[in-house]
Amino acid sequence: MDVVIARERELGEIVADEIATLIDARPDAVLGLATGSSPLRIYDAVAQRVRDGELTLARARGFMLDEYVGLPPGHPCRYSTVIDEDFVSRVDFAPGAVRGPDGDAADLTRACADYEDSIREAGGVDLQILGIGTDGHIAFNEPGSSLASRTRVKTLTAQTRTDNARFFGGDIDAVPYHCLTQGLGTIMDARHIMLVATGDAKAEAVAHLVEGPVSARWPATILQHHPRVSVLVDDAAASRLA
Ligand code: F6R
């Protein structure tokens, strides 16, 4: 596990460099896309390069990590809408090249199995972008998640619903109770993982991730067993590292 401490803007450029190198070598590479605040600088940097004609994602594909249950297509807080606004609409993916688990499916268990199949059929994820929750979750694998889990339905913790209420106009009652999420085992199958965390609120989770024992209590710690992980943090998020 490599740990890089830099300013937030630089962190975005570092991951964008890695994406550019990957796409150069393999234009049809598969990217794993996180939603939320943490990857925004990455998406800004990649979008800028696409606008400048330095990079194209025309043959690349993307798989999202997770989705809320019960938000219909087009809902402003549905992660498929959010990733479209934050990233997909700003670059040149082919139509349909970015997929997410369908949190509005009639059969959620089936939707999870289909999602696992579609990642496998695409050849797996080459580069997975991750954020981390204040409670140490990655994707929506909350504390207590099986370290070998696959895509499935999960209940969001009160902490995560509180953290994410800001995306729902501050109204915690509007935040769904359930989600579909790639499992920790699914994420661990990615060939390269880059996790970005910024700000004081992430410092405890980052300290566990990098220095703590591997435990379902802090799900991100499973990444210590991955052969190729980069943890990119600013000074505040690094402040509790020894
Ligand atoms: C989002 C996701 C979550 C977030 C995490 C951090 O797809 O899977 O694990 O990465 O909740 O969220 P932010 O970046 O908003 O602090």
C-alpha cells in the first residue's frame, strides 16, 4: 500500500495521470467510478484533459460502486444521475459505457447478480477509484460487512445517512435506508485501486485503513491485502497517521 500526501488539487492530477497512462496502454480499459465528494478533483482533471484533446474515453467503460434503493431513474440524488453530472456528461464515453447497479429493480437480488456478471464479462476493473466513509466504509460496505462480500443489498448506517444528508438538502429523512453495493470481494478483484480522502473527518478512518489491523469493524482495512493500492490524502486526512 502506497500512501501519498499532497494538496487536494494535486491528488486529482495524480489519479488523472494514472488514468491517462492506463488509457494510453489500453484504450478500452475498465474504470471503477466512485460518487461523492472525494473523486470530484479527479473528474475535473480528467474532464479538462478530454476537453483539451489530450485524452479520450471513447472506448473505455465504467462501473459504479453503488446505488441507493428506491430512487427512480432521473432522481437528482440517484448515483447514476450524480455520476452523469459530475463526470460522464463532461467526458466522451460512448452511450451506455458506464453502468451502475439498478437500485430501482423489481428483483434487487437478481440486479446484484447481473451486475457482478456484467463486470466479469467486461474483463474486470482495471483501475478502481474509491473514497472512504468516516466509519471506514468503502462503496457502501459498512462496518461488519463480510470481507469476502459480493454485490448485494445493504442497510446504510445512521452515520452514513447523516453524512449523506447534505446531498438531500440536509433532510436525513429523505436519505434511503438501503442501497446496492459492490462487495469488498468485488472491489478487491480490481487490478489497481486508488483511494482518495481529504479533510479532518476522514483522519480516523485513514489511520485504521493504513495502520490498523484488518477487521470488518473498519471495512477499508481489507485493502491492506491488495497487491496494488494507492492511498492519496491531504494533510488533514493524514493527521492521525503515526
Ligand atoms: C460512493 C461511495 C462511498 C463514498 C464515501 C465517501 O460511491 O461508494 O463509499 O466514497 O461515502 O463519500 P465522500 O467522498 O462524499 O466523502
